[in-house]
Amino acid sequence: MPVEASGITHSHLSGVTFTNSVLSKPRLTGDIFSGVDLPSSRWNDIKIDCCSFAGCKFLGANLTGVIAKDVIFEGCRFDYAYLQGFRAVGGLAFVNCSFRKSTFEAARLPGSVFVSCSLAGTEFIGCDLRGNNLEEVRGLASLRRVIVDPDQLPQLTTAIVRDFEIELKDRPR
């Protein structure tokens, strides 16, 4: 069911389910989402400002054109989700989230933080990942056409060695 509201502000949603929901063009400001289940939901051109999401499930969700500023997702599941044009314009943190077999396409995530997230099978296609700590990224073969800072190359090297189980040994003398 589409939500036609111009915005949802300073609300606290907890333990509710919105299956196949459509949220288009509103602004979410100062909201708290706890244990909200949004399977197969579609969010189009949403602005999220100063919100927190804890234990929410976006399984199979399609999040297109989302703009996030000062947002934290903690313990959320984005498995099989498609995040196209997802953009961070301020603080954005994903903590203990699962993105198994998800796709970020043309996302701009400079300075965002992915802490202890499961990225198994996640694709980052044409994404700006500058300013992120890439040491914890798994599935590096899925980092196609991404943008990184030269300073992030050592982090990628660490991730490659771990991801491909490369063993480093001194040369025999």
C-alpha cells in the first residue's frame, strides 16, 4: 500500500510489519524504527534525516534514490535487497547488518561506516566508497567500478589476502 504522506517526523515504530509496502517521496526526520519488518518493500526518492533503525528487516527491498543524513542502521537485514542511487550526504553507519546477496548500484557512500557487517555475495557496482574502512569487506570480486581513495589500497590489500586465503611466507634462502 503506497504511503502518500509528505513526511513522517519524530515517530517511533516498533514491531510492525509492512509487507510489499511502497513509500514514495516523503521525508523521514527524527524517527526511530525498532524491529520493523519491511519485506519486499519499495522506497523511492526518500530523504532520511536523523533516524535510527534497529533490528529492522529489509529482505528483498528495493531502495531507490534514498538520501541519508545522520542515519544509523544497527542489526538490520538487507539480504537480497537492491539499493540503487543510495546516497550519504552526512553521517551514515551500518553496524552488525547483513547484506547477503544484495546489490548497491551507483551508490555514493563517501565517509559511511560498515562495522561488523556481513557482505557475503554483496555487489557494489559503480559505487563511491571513499572514506570507508575496506579491511572488513568480503567478496572483493564484487567490487566492480568502485571509487576509492589511494589511501584505501592497503585496506584492500589486507582484505584480498584474507578473502583469497593468500598465505604470506618469506622466501627460502
